[in-house]
Amino acid sequence: MAAMTGCITFLLNGEPRQLPAETPPGMTLLDWLRGPGGLTGTKEGCAEGDCGACTVVLEEAGGHRVPVNACLALLGQMHGRAIRTVEGLAGPDGPHPIQRAMAEGDATQCGFCTPGIVMSAWAQAREGGAAHEALAGNLCRCTGYRPILDVFAGLVDDGSPSPALPDVSGATFAAPGQVFHRPATLAEALALRAAHPQALLLAGGTDLGLLVSEHRQQPAAILGLSGVAELQALSTAPERLVVGAGVTYGRLLKALEEVPELASLAGLLRRLGSRQIRGMGTLGGNLGTASPIGDALPPLLALGAEVVLGSARAGERRLPVAGFLTGYRQTVLAPDELILRIVIPRPPADAIFVCEKLSKRHDQDISTVSAAFLLRVAEGTVTEARLAFGGMAATAARAASAEAALTGAALGEESFSRAAEALAQDFAPLADWRGSAEYRRQGAAGLLQRLYWRVARPDLALEVQA
Ligand SMILES: Cc1cc2nc3c(=O)[nH]c(=O)nc-3n(C[C@H](O)[C@H](O)[C@H](O)COP(=O)(O)OP(=O)(O)OC[C@H]3O[C@@H](n4cnc5c(N)ncnc54)[C@H](O)[C@@H]3O)c2cc1C
Ligand code: FES
Ligand code: FES
């Protein structure tokens, strides 16, 4: 096992920084920046990944700029990264053009959100995409978004090159009361998992980072996976996608641009959290959390995806996602196992594949009910129906009765209404503050009926997660 005890090293605004050995590796990047780092431009609003006041940018290989929430990122995860904060934008001639545009365009008032918005804008200037998507993770309470959107409409990439990333290998960071293992290879990671089954397993940290940022816990041992090269692999073949458990949603979305039959999945993922959350969050983490409202789970179920697990003890095993999820936030994962990758079959050419998400807000919101449907129709008859729902039971699951009601039925409104009624045999949803049981029942039935209209009347152009 490699993992030498070392110091956290990263580039900060282009300058190499090596943190003193006693620095707690589980401290948030935000706390470090605003404390020992002495950079108070990055703000703390919510400390839970929602407001974007803490947005900084990771400068990645290939010149990519990835905005992330510094309130969720732990220092140990930043080893080997290049971080740009708002202090790193100004040049010898004064503020960066984006900062000038914000000030001169009346796009800032109290200014608390502004550094985060400037950093999202700096990333957007290079990466492009819809402005509303780039801003979905930044909350401004006083200016109003019109002048901010005007600034986004005029963004120009400043062309600044990304610095070369520090060359780092596997390391363990130990501070009083806390140890953070950061393996660089799968073999190291599996050996560490076997040796430390109680350590907090951390991928992007967009679920687990909340323990530290919001709940102020300090885990004694953390096993951070973001440096494991094998978990970052992503390949697209004619029949399937193979997505390493550590691939971020941001990277997955780029790959999905080349997979038109999964456009609806891309639309759904663009509504998962914000760009900042998608810059760190992973598919492996969504499976590991096994939340009944994990957005990636219904599509994986409907597509018949498989998950590959691995351990130093028993090697690899591969099982359907449905078999991986065993109960509310429970999975078959053994204490010494890791999720290695997810194998996602591409839908057949004649299949209709649609993802849906019902939430109180369009962006940056958790689902109340979500769904993914794979439908095949031949000569006016439904020949295959895979109907998966989230938020309807303790785990995301397929609706066996509704599927049976639809399979072999004529492609007609009545068939879909009967399938919607059959959902009552599949699910007895719970009520919580996101929605009553009745809301969930009606919402799920409505999504199924909308599927009919999507198929029968494509001319209606019903919005799919645009
Ligand atoms: C502001 C905000 C908005 C969000 N919005 C959404 C949303 O719209 N939809 C949604 O579904 N989720 C949302 N989330 C939750 C979260 O972003 C996702 O669940 C994400 O996929 C978690 O991935 P991660 O890599 O950050 O996981 P982590 O937090 O690192 O880990 C999550 C869990 O998975 C386990 N795990 C991670 N990797 C592995 C592995 N390789 N092997 C075994 N176990 C592993 C961890 O041990 C942990 O139990 C949101 C979170 C925040 C903070
Ligand atoms: S402080 Fe609000 S997202 Fe980080
Ligand atoms: S300017 Fe005050 S919160 Fe945006």
C-alpha cells in the first residue's frame, strides 16, 4: 500500500501552497480560505451547497474551469488541484473585466453574492452553456437577476491558460484527531478500504460534505476517492456507457453530448443540483447514498444498468442496480467493498426513453417524485414498458403492476390510464414536507399519462427538462 504521510499541496491562484502537517484535512476549503488562507473574498452564506456565495473554480486539465462550492469541499480533496478564488482574477490593471461589468452594470448591491457570481461567470466564459444553468447555483437576494444576466450575455473568455497541476501520488494526511487517506490507485483504495472499513468513504462529498459544513462534525477517518485514476474512467461504446464511480456529473454530461438517445438523461442531470454540485458530485455517490430521491437511480433502473463492485478480498462482482439497492439508504455493499463503475446500456434505436423530475423549483432542488420510462411500441402495441420511479417508496424502484398493465396493451390513452391506476398496487408513498402521499400518487400517475402524450402527440412538444 503506498499512502505516505504527507502535506496537502495545491495551487492557489497559480501559486503552489503546501499546508502545514497539522492542518485538519477534513476542514472545509471555505473555512481554510477565510481563516488560515487569509482570503475572505469567498463568502459563506448557507454552508450547505445551496447559495453559491462560496463558489471557487477548479482549473483542470485541458483548460477546463469547474465551479465548486468551497463550503462542501474538504482540504484533503483539494490535494493536487488548482484552485482559483475571486482574489486571483484581478490583473495588474485592476479588477477583472467581469468584475468591472458587474459593478458598472448595477449587477451588485450588498455584494455578498458577488464574488461567487463572478467565479461562476469566469467559468461560464470558458465553458459556455445556458446562462440560467450557470447561475442556478448562485443566489442573489437583493439585486435581481436581470442586470446579472446582462453581464452573462456579454461574457468573453479572458484566454488565461490553466496552470499545470501539481504532480501528486497517494498520500495520507494526519492531523490531531483526524486522518485522511487519499489513494491514487484502485489497488491502494481497496487495500485502505479493507484496513479501514469504518472510515468515511468520500467521493465528491456533495452528500457527505454536509456532515462537516452544516453539521460541524469532524470524522476521525476519511477515505477520499477523488484521486483514484481507475474510478475516473469513462468510455462510450455503441452498446453501452461505462462510467467510473468517481466520474462527476459535469464530465458525464459532456460525454452524453455524443449519445443522442440519452438526451433526456442529460436534461435530467442538468437539473441535478447546480453546476457547482455537478462539478464534484458523482454517479457512484448517488448510488452509495441510495436515497429514494436520488435522481440518477430511476434512469439507471429503466435502462437496466449494472453496478460493478470490487474488494481486495473477492475481486469484482457485477449486479443489476435493482439488486444493489436493498432498502432506505441501504445497499448490498460489503464493508470492504467499493463501487467501481456503472455499466449503462444504450437504449435500442426503436425505444422511447424519457426522464422526469417533479420538484418545487426547476433547478437546484431535490425531487419530490422522479421517473424514467423506457417504452417500445410496434404496430400500435406497447411491446416493452420499463417504468421506474423515485420518491414513491423506500428505494427507487420499477413499477411491476403498471408495467404489466401496459405491456401488450394498445398505444392509447386508456392503456396509460389503466397503468397509472395500477401504480396504486406498486407504491404506497410516504408524506413528508416535500409532498403528501396523495400528491406523490397523483404526480406519478400524471407523469405516466404525460408519457402517452409525449409518444402519441410529439407535435405538442411537451417540455423535457430543458
Ligand atoms: C445543494 C445540493 C443539491 C443537491 N441536489 C441533488 C439533486 O437534485 N438530485 C440528487 O439526486 N442529489 C442531489 N444532491 C445530493 C448529491 O449531490 C448526490 O447524491 C451526489 O450524487 C452525491 O455524489 P458525491 O460524489 O458527492 O457523494 P459523496 O457525498 O462523496 O458520497 C455519498 C455516499 O456515497 C458513498 N460513496 C461514494 N462513492 C462511493 C464508491 N465509489 N463506493 C462506495 N460508496 C461510495 C459514500 O460513502 C457516501 O455514503 C444535492 C446535494 C446538495 C448539497
Ligand atoms: S456557503 Fe452557500 S453554497 Fe457554500
Ligand atoms: S447583491 Fe446582495 S445578495 Fe446579491
